[in-house]
Amino acid sequence: MLSSRRSVAANAVQALRAERVVCGPQCRSISNTLHERGSTTDLDNSTNNRERIVVLGSGWAGYTLARDLDKSKYQVVVVSPRSYFVFTPLLASTSVGTLEFRTALEPVRSRRTNVDFFQGWADRVDFSRKTLTVEEAVQNPHQGMSLAGPRHAQTDTLGENLTVEKKKGKIFDMQYDKLVIAVGCYSQTFNTPGVREHAYFLKDVGDARKIRNRLLSCFEKAALPTTSDTMKKQLLNFAVVGGGPTGIEWSAELHDIIREDMAKLYPNLMKYYRITVYDVAPQVLSMFDDKLAKYAMEHFKREGIRIRTSHNVKQLRRGLPAKVLETGEVQDDMSCFTLETEQEGEVGVGMVVWSTGLMMNPFIAEAFKDPFHLPSQNTEVISNGVKGEDWVVQRNAKSGALITDDHLRLNLVPQAQENTTGQAVFNDIYALGDCAMIQDNMLPATAQVANQKAKWLAKHINKGDVNSTRFTYKDLGVMAYIGNWNAIMQSSGSDISGRFAWFIWRGAYLAKSVSWRNRILIPMYWFINWIFGRDISRF
């Protein structure tokens, strides 16, 4: 009997090699033995005749979708270089010690999510074989930090000029029945010299930890008796580039920790610190109406936070400005940075937090750059192309984002008509989050949009009626914290500002937290830090 089974298996393998057949769930365990680079046999053996949905990414779109899919109907597999979801609205609070890092995290592997997980980078998709190529990322040196360039050659953001050796992890292949692309975006630097190497970003928990350590080290160095007054001014000059909600909220959180905690611990340094927000636009918080944006700017002015609009950053480099060195009071100190703008020239700073938007994930360009023949199955042709014609995945000409229809299905066009309207769609491949946009419907790249798309898609995949209904976005408003227990909120034509908006802001973020564990921890930390002050330990 055993020899008979082995013979059957051998014949099946030979047939697969000869015919290159795409397997369904019932024969994955055999087909995957053909892959010399890695095997997913254990995963294949646990399908229990369920369709496999592979989700790329563990951000707002990917994590929400994976959590909400019906596990009795689908085997859900998440592939992401990080093993957790980040509740990004709380990152600014964690970076200054108002909250602890754990309160902004939710693990992908948990009893709540009940999904399979591989920590890796998606490298390539084979549409005809319905196969995904994955590179392992467990030893990722940039775990927990946002990327602003190629993942195999990212310069250390502390400015030590240490470049990680370009080395790929091991590769394995995995088949899918449905694929959801939600890989998110990278931090946008506009190729400004020195920004990728020396600026601090705020998209992941590792970024928040580095900002917190840098902030505290600036104060500690400034407090040393060997530090001159000139150096103190450079170290305690904090620059924020980007006047969107992230930049404004971090500036407000920074102001709070300085006025509420640092002022008591370093009273002699208060005359040296300065916070400046730079933005290329004529006004910050452009997504709010003029009334609320002006209210925020006036509040910042009263609190001593400077706003420099219509300013263009030319470069960021390590060391002191030339005009400071010319005085002869200090020697060049590599613990500081020089921010150069077209309008002000060189300015010495202790830290630059960079929050100027998003750039497309390189995976989107690399994985979908090659033309292909339209698969005979799982595609819906909207208008007929030439038989055998080469097709490409449709992308936005400006941002490079994947284009989907209003069912969130991936759009395809003939290669010669890449910038025209969609001609066909994949019925089993979806794209959502910051890396995708609906054709002729430009929605903002926000957590709110990604979350709504994920919930909608999970609901209708569970029902099996994705193709018979259309996604519609409901604007729930925007909020931003502006410091000193004040916030601004815009929703359904109503504008709210001040202390009342702050209560709504905190209540909304608490309600949106994913787990009850964090819903309990967050108010506890708020209360503890209000009573005892923020923890300024460096670790």
C-alpha cells in the first residue's frame, strides 16, 4: 500500500513537471516539493479544503482585512516584514513617553487574528501559476523602522554612515487562491541630500524609539558642564519638516514634554530650546479648512512654536553650520546637524523629524513591471484586446500606485495602452491601502481610507458578493492634536477646536484601538504620566 502511494505521488510530480499545471488546494503539498528554495508543506497540509487568501502587509489595510476574514471559509496567510500592526495615531505620543510603545502595537500572530504568518518581503507574483515569491525577513536589520530607500542598502538613520550589506534572505514560493496587495508606502524624501541618512521618520515603532532616545540625549548633552551655550542652542533646536497632521501632532507632543517635564528637570536649559515647523506649502494642515488651520497656527505661535511655511529644504548634513564655526567659539561637533533651506540658509539643529508624505513601495514597481499574457481564468475582460497581446498591471502615472476598479480588483491594460482606462481586471487579486487607488476616485492616503476598504472587502469576500457591489467611502472627519490639551476636529461640515476637541480626539483613538488590552493600558498610562510625569529613561 505504501509503495503504491509513493508511485502515485511520483507520477503526479512527473505530470506537474511535464504540464506545469497550476494546483488547487488539494495538490499543493505535491507541487511545492518542486521548489528547491523552500517548502510550505505544513501550511499546505492545514488548508482543510479552504481557499487560501494571501495578504501582503500588516498595516491598516492588511491587518484589518486578515483579522476580519472568515477563517472557517478561508486559510488566511499574512506576509509582512514586521510581525505586528502599528496604531500609527499613537506613535507621536510614544516617541515622547506619554504612552509606552506596546500600547501602539498589535501582534499579527494571536488567538484573536487566527492567521498564518510569514515574516518576509514579497518579491514577485506569477499570475499564470498563482504563485508568490517571498524573501525571508526575520533578520531584517531595519525591523521596526520606516524605509526611505532600497531595503538591502538603507543607511543608518542615526547618521553613523553605516550601510547594511546588500544581502538577500532565503527565498521560498507559495501559492494563493486570492491575493490581497496592501504593502503600504515608504517615507518620501524627494531625494533631498542627507535626509535618508540623518533625518528621523515617524511611521513605525522603531522610529518612535529612536526619536525618544535622540530627544533625551540632546538634553543630557546640553546639561553637561563641558557644553557651551552655543552648542546648547544647536542641540536644543528641534526641526520638524512637514506641516501635515503627523508633523503638527509630533511638534505638539514635543512641546508638551518640554513644558511639563523637561522644564522641571532641566530648568536652566529652557532658554535654549526651540521648535520650528517647516513646510513647502503656504499653510500647514491643508486638509483642514482655513479657520481650523489658522487656529492651530495661532495656538502654536502663543506656545512659542515657530512655523515657517513656503520653505524649501535643500539638504541635511551632519555637523555645525559654517556661520557657527566662523565665530571660533566651538569646533565642529558631529553630534549636531545642519538643516539648509533656500529661505534661511544653514541652521544648526539637534534633530530633524521628517514627515513630508509618502513614496511608492518599490515592490509595486519591481513585481509588476513585466508584461504578461492574460490568464484564461480568474480574469474579467471589460473591453476585448488582441488575443495573445501583452498586458500590464495598470498604475497611476504620477504616484505609481496600483489602479483598481470600485470592487478593489486589480486593473489590467494592454501594454501599448498603459495610461488608458482599464480593459480587464483580476477577479482574485485585490489592492488596497496607500499603495493602491480606485480608478477616477482619488481618495486620500490615510488610515481611515485603508481601514474602510479593508472592512468592506473582508465583509464581501466572506459573503462571496464582491463583484456585485461597489466600495463607497464615508468621510468620518479629520482630527489633530495641537498641544496643551487642545485639538482641532473637522467632520461633516462642523468645526470643533480647543479642549472639547481634545476629549473627542482622545476618545476616538481609544475607541479605535484594536484590543481590549490596549484600551485598558492606554488610559492607565495617560493617568500615570499625568500624576507622576513622563519616564525619561533612555533604553
